[in-house]
Amino acid sequence: MPDQEKLVVMVTHGPDEPELATIPFAMAGAAVASDVDVVMGFQGNGCLLVKKGVAETVAAPEFAPLGDLLSTIHELGGQLLVCSPCIKSRGLSEDDLVDGAEIVAAARFVAEITSATSTLVY
Amino acid sequence: MSQMQIQETQALDARGLLCPMPVIKTAKAMKELAPGEVLKLTATDRGSIADIPAWAESTGNEVIEWHEEGDAIVFFLRKGA
């Protein structure tokens, strides 16, 4: 077996674009199901998807509901990293985010990406 | 495709689930099995036809057989070592 694979999935689209918001969760979900370590990074309007109560309101046709995917990814060990300036500029704090979401800044994203097998940016 | 008589250890009904939940549910169900045991998966997501074999190959499991039953796709998956 090769070394443990790690996929970073960057999410920049918010709930106003359900398909582009959901596809990264579908990819991350398939990855955790395939025993790949997953780190999801939320920047820009993507941060809104990990605000409490928002994911459950997003659904794209022919994809599993975003709320189900988010809870499954977290349950299966996927990390949820959220851009600090992006949430501050939207008036959000850590208390507004779903369980498991971790507020980070640029250097942490860089560290995750440079140590990953692959990175997807949506 | 001819249908063999395969005795499953467990069955998973993933009918109605959309991408990528059939793969995620399959992965969870397979974790409960011992090596060599067989999961019967029934799904209606057409993407499963490509997704389940790809998942099996990347995780060291085996698709023993699959076929269509009406709108559903039935897979028999053997857990790898």
C-alpha cells in the first residue's frame, strides 16, 4: 500500500450556488469513503456553508443533500478548516460555526496543501 | 450478464440515495464485515455503475458480480483482506 493519501478540497462558492457548493462535498464524501484523508477548506462565500443551520438548506439536483454530506464527512474524520478573515468580514465567529469547524489562516491552508496528495479548488 | 447464486453476509438498501451516498453507505457497511464476507448492495443512482467498481478497486475490495433489476443496480461485493 502507498503512503496514506490526503485530499484538500477548497470551497469558495456559497449557498446561492447550490451545485458548485455541493460538488466539493460530494468529492470529499467519496474520498473519506475511500479511506483518503480529507481536509476541506472554506474561503469567501464558502464559509457560509459551515455556518450553523445553513448546510441543511442547500440541495443541488441529483446530489445528496449538502447537510447530509457535511455531517458524514465530519463523522468519518474529514477536517473542516475555515478562513479567519472570511468569517470576520461576514460578521461570524466560532460560535456561529458547525461542530468540528476550525478557524485557520493562510499559512495553515498552505501547509495542508503542500502536504496533500492532491488539491481540488471549487 | 448471467446471475450467479451468491450468498450475501449483509444487505444494504441504497435505493433513492444520490451521489455520493451509495459509496459512503457501502464503505460504512463494509467496515462491519470480516475479510471474505459479502455485501449485497442495491442502488438506483446510475452513477453507482461506475462508482462502486472504482471505489472497490481503490479500497482493496472486489465486485464479484453486478446486474440490473428493473430500475435498480445490484452489486455483490467481497471484503478484501
